[in-house]
Amino acid sequence: MIEADLAVRRIGLLATMAGDVPRLGPAMRELHSQADAAVAASEGRIVWVGPDAALDHAVNLSPGATVVDAEGTAVVPGLVDPHTHLVFAGDRDDELRRRLAGASYKEIAAAGGGIVRSVAATRAASVEELAAGVESRLDEMLLCGTTTAEVKSGYGLETGAEIRSLEAIGLAASRHPVTVVPTFLGAHEVPLDYRDRRGEYIDLVVERMLPAVAARGLAEFGDVFCEEGVFTVEESRRILLATREHGMKLRIHADELVWTGGAELAAELGARSADHLGFVSEAGMAALASASCVATLLPVATFYLRLGHYAPARALVEAGVPVALASDVNPGGGLSPSLPFAMAVGCFSMGLALEEALTAVTVNAAYSLGLHDDIGTIEVGKRADLVLLRSRRLLDLVRVGVGAIRTVVKDGRVVVRDGRRVGD
């Protein structure tokens, strides 16, 4: 018999999400569900998936094993958030009020707001202070079902502060159950003190920051904000090529506010993900599809920034691009830690089907981080990352304001029970 130290029993509907990775086109609607199911795990890994009635004959639970009764509810894989900015200090509440009064994102940025407003507070914060902030935000995400999150630096914009930010990400990750994937984003913006000598700042990123980050092994990915008024395609290409030379995988903020050709650049360089894509071109979509580059869409940011123009999710799916969704948690535009909220906006403002949205925060999000062999589906050998809902209805995931998630299992351990962190 198979030995196990965890069993989740009496699952009414188990959405395993098993199948090809990444999931493309019509296959994004395939959940590979099982009814009346059970899952068993040992030492944090799934060892058996099948009918609940067969569990006792197939699995030997060790003394003291954890048994979770799903009570006929739905279970999905732990959610994967592939784009966040969790490491920052201070707030931008006054800017948010200005936005509510009618100011645009571009107007606020032109007046010295936006990203650079978070820089001074972040530069002044210690590693411990930054790590505490990351942990607090990871707590919020975990309660919403997120078990894996990418976390970017990018509010330091100088070598020391970027290093401290990445160290804080690593420290928070060592103390928190959520799996964290660190990304270096020194090219998030040109800081105010370099606005008249932007070439020197790009030199700083390429010649000082990247070598320092790589020497310390602090980041798995490197990213750049390729956008009008931030970094051009040519500047982004230089930064990303240097990033790749230092052994980091590539991501890119692309075509968020206007078309720049960022999606085409992502495909050209073999980036794992092109993110935002509010104004991606048809050529860009075709390039992403050919390169199997994930389109990571950020509907929550579009919602809170009041941009009024969502990424063409439906067209991207139909073009054969692997689509993921992320929260974009950040101090200025990503005000919700909830992937279920991102799913809701993705469905009702971007045209995704519920099944596609679930694929976008599990299988395809895992693929965008290069972790698809480890997470994103409920299969033997994968991490035992599970989210138990409060009912059998997957639609509850997109009912905003409803506590749809009852229990979260991370690496075979119950970390959220009855909507509260275990131990809180």
C-alpha cells in the first residue's frame, strides 16, 4: 500500500487541472475533474489521487496523519500568482484619492508620483522592515488561496536598496509557507535623480546592479518596464540581454499603456512571460504564440488604475497564446491580494470563461514561473498544494466579497482553516 501522512477525503468535485502544459486555446477550459474524490500526500508531495471509496484500500495513513474532510465541497490546486510587487515601504494613499477625483495614471506619474513615490521610503527601510511587509502581504494572499507567488524588487532603484529588497524577499520566503519566486526589477523606472541622465541609470542597472544580484544568487528572473516614458524597446533589449548573460530568466512589462513592441521583444528574447499587454498588437500575439511565451494579464491593476482598457484576453486565447492571470499587488494600482478577484474581473470584463480563468491562475501561471513540473495541478509527484472551497460550486470563486475559501493546504500541511491562518 501507499504510505501517506495526509488525506483529503469526501471531495465533491476535484479539479485536478491535469493535462498538457501550458494549456492553450480550447484546452484552457479542460479541468479534468473527478467527483467523489480523495487526495493523499506524504512529506508534502501527492502520492495518490482517486475515488474516495478506494482510498482505504490503496493508502495506509501513518499514525497521527492529518485527515481533512472536504464535506462534499470543491477542491482546486493551490493558486499561483506570477506577478506581484510585495516589497515596498510607505503608501500612496493621496495619489489614490487623486485618481478617484479624476487624475490619470500618466498625470500622476508626470507630477513625480507613481513608482518613484515609493522609492524614498523603501530606500530608508531595513531588510527586516521590508521583510515584515512582504510577510504581511503574503498572509493576505494565502487567505485568498495563493500558495506560490512571484515577488519583484523595483522600489529601490539603486544598488544597495535593490539588494536589500531582494534580501527581504528571501528572508520573508524563509519564514512563510507560500513558495516565493524572486525577480529583480531594477529597471522599474528611471529615478528622479537620473531623469536628465537616463543612459547612466541604464549603465548602473547593467554594469552594477545585475552583477551584484547575480553574484549573491538573489533572483531567478529579471524584468524591465518596457513602456512609453519608461524604458524603450532598445533599452529594454540591452537590459534583458545582460540579465540573461547573468543566468537569470526573463520577464517583461509590455504594452501596458500604449503599444511599444514589448510583446514582440519578449518573444524575440525567449522571455518566459510578457505582462500587462493592454495594447498588444496582432503581430505581438502571433509572436507570443510562436514562442510559447505566457501572456500574464493584470486585470486588477487595470481596474484600480481606472485605465478603462483591458488586455484582449479573448483574442490572446484564440491566438493560441498561453494566458495567465496575476494580482499585481503593489502600492499604487494593485490594491487586492486576491486571485479570485482577478479571476472575476478576467471573466466579467475580459471575456474569459470560468474554466479559462482557473487555468490562468494554476497551470499556466505555474508554467510562466517554470514550476509546472512541481505545482499547478493535482497529480502524483506534485506538491500537495490544495484549496478547499466552501461549496461544490467553482463559480463561488468569482463571487466578490464572499469567503469562498475554507481551507488551504500547502506542502501537505493545513495552513488556513475556516478562513483563518492556522496558529492565528
